[in-house]
Amino acid sequence: MTGAENALPDLSRYDTSPKLLGRNAEVRGDRPCLREKHLGIWETVTWGEAAARVREIACGLKTLGMERGDRVSIVGDNRPVLYNAILAIQSLGGVPVPIYQDSVADETRYVLNNAEVRFVFAEDQEQVDKVIEIKDDCPTIEGVIYHDPRGLRNYREAFLCSTEDLIREGRAYDAEHPGFYDAEVARGTADDTSVILYTSGTTGNPKGVVLSYRNVLVSALNSVRQEGLAETDEVLAYLPMAWVGDHMFSCGQALVAGFCVSCPESSDTVLNDLWEVGPTYFFAPPRIFENVLTTVMIRIQDSGWVKRKLFFHFLEVAKLHGKRILDGEKVGPWNRLHYALGALLIYRPLLNTLGLTRVKLGYTAGEAIGPDIFDFYRSIGFNLKQLYGMTEASVFITVQPNGEVRSDTVGRPAAEVELRIEDNEVQFRGPGVFVEYFRNPEATAETKTGDGWCRTGDAGFIDGEGHLKIIDRAKDVGRLNDGTLFAPKYIENKLKFFPDIFEAVSFGHERDRVTAFVNIDLEAMGDWAERNGISYASYQELAGLPQVYDIVQGRVEQVNRDLAMDADLAGAQIRRFLVLHKQLDADDGELTRTRKVRRRHVSEKYGSLIEALYSGQDRCGIETEVTFEDGRKGTVRADLRIRDVDVAPAEAPRSAA
């Protein structure tokens, strides 16, 4: 047994998050627990200090009248005080309900009312204003606790309270009732509700996923043990606190392993903060890795010819040998030496620039990542692995084991997780399976079977080596009128693998052919325009340029050639496309807060464009309502081109399944 495993807690004794916090304060009280960059300076909070602050906040909540079972929302960027608030709520037997910080008022209102939230922890004036705007429509809200007082000096609402005042009241209450906090923590059990996390709501209103401490902590313990995480590790917490991944990595795993969670100064400084922190454990959705690679390629294209030549030469060396070296396979001494030279000149400096030099484990999940992008990171020595999970699983369903990392699968079942395929749908059973959807027994019954299996809604299969392959969302898989299989996400992900394509939406179910909307990537395509002396005044103008259509058509034709190699999908090649005049946006209801396409909404909003794709028109006018950053509404008008694309002949077809 390794030292890391020896240090892991006994969950039969420390069966809740507050109990684990107390254990960490005892066994590693002087080690870093949380870091935050404030006014350019990194400030560290130890486990002992965090435990003391959680105690103060919990006692302060008691003075406000919080009772066991109350739901309390947290909304804001990743901040130590908000992570401490989660633990303080749990210490009193309350249930934290995080909300996406960029949610608009209607989305926030829905969660607050659905969960019947009693108190809200709001980071700053922006979040306070959002709650004040909708408070009259949220009858259960009794108090709002804010952390950053800037801009709030003249607010006179009686229900507002600063964290500073709350902590002061909490200290006084703790002094008067010294046994209260410890007694409340001791009352908690493994089957108590740990958190309610709301789904992204791709097909309707989001659902509140109820997770117990057993769900979260057993899954965290299993993953920590499997990956060898320890108290010496460090993670950068920059993804939304309302997302299950952040809750698992920054709360569950951090409590189990005792490692440090660092919070960036702001969302705009994440990449710089990543470089300064140099985490050993890192998670990012595919879009982050794609954006970083796009930025790298843009810089290389703008560099001198010597640097470009060196970069692309050693990139080829990395493609040939990097993954094999990372996986511990046998590679000849000359090739190892050649690769080592590339590491000295290119790979290590690049990873250092990105802040990834110290990372021993990197995860990506949420959407499929392009094989070329995935292989790029692994080839330069970055241990990137795919995992497959969902909120209802407490994240972990499958994970790629070391030495078995492949770009076309999402790995084997995680520890204690069972998999099965029923009617092409992936189903799982394990310790992380959620308790229920909050006050939604019908939806719970649709997702959970009587014997504990959970339906994922994803279509997939298990290959001959026991690895899971995901094809698409089961409900989205359809057929063309001629019976050809239509897997929209599979096609869209192929398009999004190109750095100059940001998003895509394909259509074809019960149609004669496949068509697509395309969103270009403004940064990548803008850099191309600049290098070629092409001027443009807006995203809309750039997206409508004939040269941009030429580039996108080339990408579509490449996807068609790839599809032509698949016996099941060769007939689902894209026949027509258009480049949308605006980027799909969560504020406009076109994407979820986790950046997933809301297909039904897109189909309804852009119905005229879809019909134009199938009517033979070569242009179509559109007027679209958009939401600006300050919340104001406006309209955008455009006359969009539509292009036909030739299909590729089927060559050496192979079956996908």
C-alpha cells in the first residue's frame, strides 16, 4: 500500500464532508487547503484556517435562522469563501444548491423556486442585483449574504447581510454555544443529501440532481485511489461551481485526498493564473483544449520561419513517438533521443508557457474531443485522459486506465461501476448513482430502474477490449428517409475538430439528406483574415465572406471523406450548409450553460433557415433577436448564403460498431 493510500480516510467514520474537513484540520492543519489570487497576490488558507472559517459561517447561518434541511444557493465565481459556505451549509444539515454565475434572471428564478431556496450566498453586486430583481417572484428567499461589498454601500434592503457581519455574529454565537457546531456535524450521515446540482436542461427545464454524501465521497475516494492523488497535489478551480465536475474535484476529491484548490483572480486571468499556479491535476472540457491549441497555432503561424520549421518538424517526431513513450512502450534509443531534443526545444517550453509542466493527470470530458487534438497533447508529454460521466453518476462512469489511453473510446468502467447496453443505450450502476431528481418522481422513474441501474440517454457500445465508445445522444440518433443512420453529434464533433469552426448543428432525421449550420471561430478565422490582409468590421461580416465559405466548404468536404469510410454513415454526408451570422449563445437560449446545443430551441428559432437548406434556395434572409452583455435585447438581420457540397465516394467501408 502506498503512502497516498495509507493517508486516505475511513469513510465509515468520516462519512460526510464536514467530518472530513475536521479530519483534515487535525492531520494536515498547516497544509494549504485553498488559494486565491487577490489584487495580484496569491493568498493561502490552510486546512486549519478553513475549518475555523467554516465553523464561523455555520454559526452565523444559525443566527439567521437556518435549519436542518434548508436549501441555500451559492452563486458567483470560484472563491474560497463560497467553498467554505458550502461546507458551512452542510455542517448544519443544510443543502447547498449552486447556480451558474452567468445564468440570466429567468434561469436563476427557476432554480430558486424549484429548490425552494431560503438563503443565497452571492459573490458580488452583479449577483446581488440579479437576486433583488427576481426576489418578489421567489417567496421562499429570506436572506442574501454577499461577499464583495463594492458597489453595495448604499443598498438598504433588510434581507442583505455581508459575510463579514455573518462571520462576526457566528463567532459570538460559537462563543456562547461552544458545543453547537460539533454536535451538528456529528448528526450528519452518509445518506444525507450532500448537494443538489441542476442539469444543463438541453431539452427543457433543468432538473435538480440530489446527491448524497455516499454518492460523492465514495466516488471521490475510488477515483483518488485509482489515480494516486495525494495531499501534495493542486488543482485550479475555474469551472462553474454549479457543475458536477467542479463539485467533485474541488470539494469531494479535495476533502478525501487533502490537496489544495486554487481559485483564479477572475475568468479573464485563468490562463495566466494557470501558469503561475502550475497545477499537478487539471480538468478542462474539449473546447478549452481546442482553444489553447488554436492560440498556439496562431502564434506559430505569426512567428519566424525558423521557429515554424522547428515546431512542425518536432511535432512530427512527437506524433510518431510521443504517445508510445508516455504509455511506457518500447521505443528505440535514437527515436528517444530525437524526442528528447524536441522536448528540450519545443515540448517542455510549450507546456511551461501553458502552465501544464507539472500536470501528472489531465482529464477531459463533457463532449467528444478531436482525435488530432487529443493525440497532440499526449504526444508532447501531457498525460491527458478521457472520462465519461454525468451529474447523475457523481461524475465517474468510465475512465481511461494508464497504458490504455485511446482517442476513440472513453475507457473502462470506473471502480465499483457496472456497465450494460440496453437497446443501444448506455446504462450504469455504482456508488455514484444519484438519489433522485428533486421533487420530480416521474423523471426519476424514467432515469433510474428498480434494480439501481441508471439510463444515460447516450447511445454507445462496448468494444472487444472492454472500452466504452459513445456514438451520440440516444434520442438524437435518427434515420434519413432512405434508412441511413443519422448521428448528429458525431458529425458535428468532426466539424468542430477544425480550429476555425466553433460550433455546428446538423439536420437530417426523416429528411432526404443531411445539412448543417456552422459557427466559425472568431479568433482563428480572424487571425487568418489578418494574415491575408482581409478586413472586416464584425463577426457577421467575417462569417459572410466568400473566402470564409470556401474554407468551411473544405472542412465539410473533409468530414464527408471521413464519413465515406464508415459503412453505417457514408450515406449521411453533408449536402448543404450555411455559416450562421451570429455565434450560438447561452444568453439567447441556443446553448446550455455548459455549452451544449439546445437542438429544439435552435430548430424552432431558425426554422426558416432549415427549410431554406432543404428547399434548394441559395440565399435566405433572417432577423434574429439577440441578448447583449448588459441584458438588453436587440435584433440582427442578415442575408445568408447557402452552399451545396459534393459527397465523397465510399472507400473501403468499415462498420462503426
